[in-house]
Amino acid sequence: MHIGRDTDWGLVLRSHFYLGTDLPATGMSPDAVEREVPTEFGVGLLEHAYNEFTFLSRFLPSLFIAEHRDERPPRAPW
């Protein structure tokens, strides 16, 4: 689940992953849950999300500046 909220300086995005939390209610044992959703899957998902949002953080600010250049002039870097 991704939750975003606006702030004065941009969007804050929080990601929450609930992997296998509902499986024990179906009667699965902890070992069966681990086989269904192994730790490596969670680590891979974490790495994917980190890479994806790091990439997005590098170009989304430029898109925002370009789309709002008429009402918000870009700040000078000095």
C-alpha cells in the first residue's frame, strides 16, 4: 500500500507491505507461510521499491518545475 500526502515542499510517500499477514487466519502454519512468502521475496520487494522511488525522486521535481513554471518561477541555485 502506498500512501501519499502533500506538504509545503512536495509529496511525502509512505509504502507499507503486508506480506502473508492474512495467511495464518486461513489455518496455515508459520512454516507454510514462510514457504508461501519467503523472506527473500520481501527483501526483493524492498529493493525494488527503493530503486523505483530513488529513480522517481531524481526526475519528478523537474517535471513539477516545468509544469508550474508560469506560476512558480524556479529558484536560482545560488
